Amino acid sequence: MAAKGKQRALIAKGMLSHGHKVSRGLQPSSVLKCADNTGARELRMIQAIGYKGRLGRHPSAAVGDKITVSVRRGTPEMRKKMFQAVIVRQRKPYRRADGVWVQFEDNAAVILTPDGEIKGSEIRGPVAREASERWPRIASAASIII
């Protein structure tokens, strides 16, 4: 009976609707590689969009999450500007529902336009399946989905 009540509480909070839990591997001021061809090379995470956590805790993000980034290295038109992006790879290992542990060799993100489209036309490197399931536009532009 107690287990059923706990499950109901989780559904009420919206925990089960987002799929499997992914270990949050990126904090604010984390440096990410830009995985698309927009002209940005290095991004710095500013904040995680839609993060709800404990008061005073730094908002962390995981694969598939939408974040705000600033461009640190890249073309002069892109540098020192802020954009929204989606994380497509993270170094911190996370466990999938089938028991497989996934870990990438770098942290990477794809820059979005204000209306949610991908700013670039291609994505370099592999993309996590969690990000491609949540963002269909990223899945269509990705060359490798792991």
C-alpha cells in the first residue's frame, strides 16, 4: 500500500512523465563544445532552463536539457552573445533503463534559435539517444545517434 502511494506521489509531481532519470553532469560555468556549424566553438553554461531544485542549490543539467549559454570562442559575430542550447553529450556517466552505462569523451551542445529550431545545418559527432528522443529536430540533423 505504501509503495502504491509513493508511486502516485511521483506521478503527481511529474517525475515519471519525463522518461528515465539521467545523472546531471553539468553545472553553471561548465565549458561545452559547440557541436553544430554556427561558428561558435566553445560555450559556457549560464543556467538550466526549467530547473526546479532546493533553494541555494546550483541548477545542474543533463543530456537533453535546454540551457542558456554564452559563446566564449568562435567567430566575432557569435562571440560574447547569449543563446539557448540543448546538451547532446556529457562526460559524466549515466545509466539507461536497460542497464547500459553511457559516457562521452566531451560535453557538447547544439545552439537553438529563439523559436526552438536548430541554428546550424549539421551536427558534428555523436548525439545521445535521450537528446534525440526529446528534440526531433536534433535527431533529423544528427549523423550518429548513440
